[in-house]
Amino acid sequence: MHNPKDIKNFSEKSVEPLRFDVSGNLIRKFGRESISNKNVAILELIKNSYDAKSAKIEIDFSSVNTKEGMIAVSDNGDGMDYSDLKNKWMRIANPFKSKKLKNGDRAFIGEKGIGRLSAESLAKSATLFSLPKGKDTGYKVIFDWDKYQEENALVNDVDNPTFEFNKKKADQGIRLEMKNLNHDWNTQESQESLLVDINLINSINKPVRDFKVITKFEPSLATVPKIKKEFLEKAVYSLKTKLTGGSLIRYEFLSINGKKKEGNLQATRKLKCGDAVFELYFFYKSPKYFEQATGKKMATTESKEINKTLEHYSGIKLYRDNFRVKPYGDPNSDWIGLDIAAHNNSMLPRNDALIGMVHISKSKNPAIVDTTTREGVIYTDEFQDLIAFVLVSIQKVFSDLRSEFESHKTKARKNKTKKSNKPIPVNVPGSGVKIAVTTPTVLVEIGGKYPENFYNQLQDEINVCYDHNHPNAAFFLCRKMVENLVFNILEKKFPSQINLWYDQKYKIRHKFSILIKNLYDERSNFGKPNVKTYIEKFNTEVGLFRKEANTKAHNVFEYLGDKKELNKFKIKDLVQLLVKIHDNI
């Protein structure tokens, strides 16, 4: 081949310019292969109707159980004239929705310009009827999606038969009829799932004015209750946090008893996600626990309502400009890593006991954008910082204030412990003789206060196991206590540096050994010299405990024969050091 530098010496003449051709297969790539979740496809059509200034959209599934199954989506928006159909609807990835809005216009929810291909993901054929506002002519376009799959078919070469018809000027909107359906909508599960998603398309406490979604199923389902703003008032605790300027977090915490706490947190680094708002509403599903926390009785009917509603609507949802971004907050979508954290800290809420909303917008969070499939957002540093903001809100505001509001539980437990440590007269049946129960021996007992209430119960369990000479059970519980204390220290001191205490890739907290290493490596960043000394002492003394705890946790043949063997691990000293470190942060 000639040297490219010599090309300039070649003689040349102009030929027909080359243009990119787009294979007809692209329609399916952007349709059913991209939008695999049928609910997301329906929600995209709803968003398109909202962008068309519709006040009402009807989705008719009444014929899905027939041989000629059909889904019809109708709205009363502005409709499209022939020019709009040709230059906007038929132009894939058209950026017209990104243009600046006029005063009073709705913010466009759609942004990728491919939402219309949701129709291809739902059915093999579709017919579009358009009634443009204020015009006396309407249009009908027929789509046979299989034509785009024919051999050598190009998108621009496939004809979609188009017709015009007379209409009344007052008639306006769009009707999309989809036939030869790709999905089964006839099951109870399918219909319930879609109704829940539609009910959650807007934030519960921020309903969109002048926009209503009506679904028609046959038979109609009455098993999915609509959730209203008033339901949130049944929450035992509610939290609202607002991130501004990337570092200031303002919070407001309320209890059902009327107690209120307000304040500010300062992040240790600037979060890149942009301004955001997080709301959390926590419910006790059990009347017993509700009464323990509030001192109030919960009626059986109210308990049933709370449990039924949470069954459908629990979890933390993500909303952009008040329209939901799936799948965040779906069942089994623990995108915050909350259930794992709650497993180790009883003051943290679980997803199935809360309703949460994270609010962002295109204008304030431009770097958090949907994937092309509209099933989630691109996992950028900005999105990870948004997760960090929510985690800090829950772990450093909700957890601490809930613990403070329920301090009576700690006091009750301490009072109970004090009484049990005194000699108690016990009747021995049949003898008429009274004996005294001696004070139980303890393995763990600290001078001070634990970071969370659940440690008090854990301490009680450790000491019961120790007193009854169950050394292995006591040892494993001690490992849980020490590991959790290290975790709590790191998340309290470095709330924004999630990588120090949480593995974001696998959505799980770091292993015990990694937590200990990170604590030691960061000892100089704790500020107070005595804390650094505590950490260095802990690091020296924890070695044997960590090694033996790991060995015995993974090998059934490794076990302790007597509780006296626990003394060599200096567990009480380790726990006391960690409590001191936590207190001095």
C-alpha cells in the first residue's frame, strides 16, 4: 500500500457522497430489546402524553384476553399535524424536547427521543390516530414492525401507510392501538404490578395537577389500594433532608408523638450530584412494636391497612421532576444497600417498613441521566454521590434521632438488668425453702454509652451465653459487636467516604479485616491525639481476636471448650476502646 503522505499526489474526481444508512433492525434494538420491562414501556407512553400537554390518558386493557388482543392508549393532548408527525414523531432521537421552555409550559419528561418505540416493544403492529388541536384534519399511520426485520431493510426505506381524514376542530389528542401483543397481561400479578407502577409514577405527596391516568382492565382489580398523601401521616417517624451546595444537609425529623428535631450536617467533602431532597416515612407494622415506641395503641384495622399498603408501595423511589425513574425502589431493588445495613443496626429502617422518595431534576442534576433503555440511570460518580447523600441522611440523622426518641427502651433495659443482678428470692417447688440467685458473671460491660440501642441487647445476650458457659455463642456475638462498632466508627467519621466501610460494587459492607485495616490506616485523620492512641492500642490487641474469630466462624471443628478461654482475647477491653473512639469523634 502507498504511504498515506503520497495520497495528495493522486489525481481525484468527485463521486456521490457517502451517508450512513440505518438498518431496520435498529427499531427492534430500541424497542423490545432495549425496553424489556413491559411496565416501563407503558410508563414511557404515559410520559409522552404528559409532554403533549394531556390532561387525561386512558389505557384500555379490556381486550387483552381475546384472540385479537389489543392495548389502546388515548389522550386529550395537543395531537400532531402532518409536519409534527413527519419531523418529530417519525424522527428517532429528535432533540426537540431539550429546547428551552416558554413560561407556563410543562417540563418535558421524555428526553431520549425513542419513547415512541415503546409501541414496538409491546406489540407487533400499531395504528396511530392523531387529532391535532384546532385543525379540521386528522391522520392515521399504520406500523407493521416486522417489516423492519426483513432482510436488507433500511429504516428510511420502510413505508408506513398514512391517511388523512376530516374531524371536528374541537377534537384533539392521540390514540395508539397496539395489536398482536408481545406480553401476557392477563395474570393478576401483571395487572397489579402495572397498577402499582402507575400509582407511583408521580411522588405520593406531590400529585401532578391537571393530569390523570385511567386504566381499564377486565375484570377490574380492586386489590391494589391507591396510596394517598394522607397515608404518610400514619408514619411513626418522618425525615426530610435537603442537600444544597454539595455539602450542607438540612434536616427535619418528626415523630407521630409531635416531637421535632431540626438541624444541619456538613459533609466532609463536596458531593457532585447537585442539590437534592430526600424524604423517608417509617412505619411500625406490628401493633406491639408501635405501642412500645409510641405508648399508643394501634387498631387492628389500621395495622392491616399499613401492612397492605407497604406490601405494594414500600421502598425508596427515585423521582426526576416528579416523575419516577424505575427500577429504584422496586421489590428486591435495594439500591441504597439499606437492608444489609439494617441487618446490623436495629435503629436503621428496612425497605419493607418505609416509604421513601429521592427528588432530583434535570436542571439541578444534569449529570444524572437515564440509560438509553430508560431502565435506570447511568452509574456515574454523580449518581454514587446521590446514594451517599441518602445513606448519610439515614445513618447519621434518622438512626441517631430514632435512637434518641426511643431512649426509654434503653432505660427500661438498664433498669431490668440492674434488678436481675441483685439476689432474687426464688421458690423451690415442694421444699418451702427460698434460695438466692447469685449475680451472673459478665464478659462484656462498658463504662459509657453505646452508639446504638441494639448494642445493649447484644451485650445482654453475650453475657447470658457467657454465664451459662456457652463460650462459642458468646464469642460469635462478640465478633458481631466488635465488627459493628468498627463499622459505626468509620461511617460516623467518614460519612461521605463510603469506600472505607462499604463495598459499593457488591452492595455489602466490607469484611472484618478490611474494616480494621481502614480504621488503622485513617488513625491520623481523627484529629484528637488520644483517639489515635486508642486506635493503635486496639489494632495491637485485636489481632488474636480477629484471627481466632475468622477461624472459628469458617471451621466447624474449631471451637472453645470453656468460657475461661475467652479471657485471653481481652474482649471487654476491645469493646471499651471502640466505644471511647466513637465518643471522641
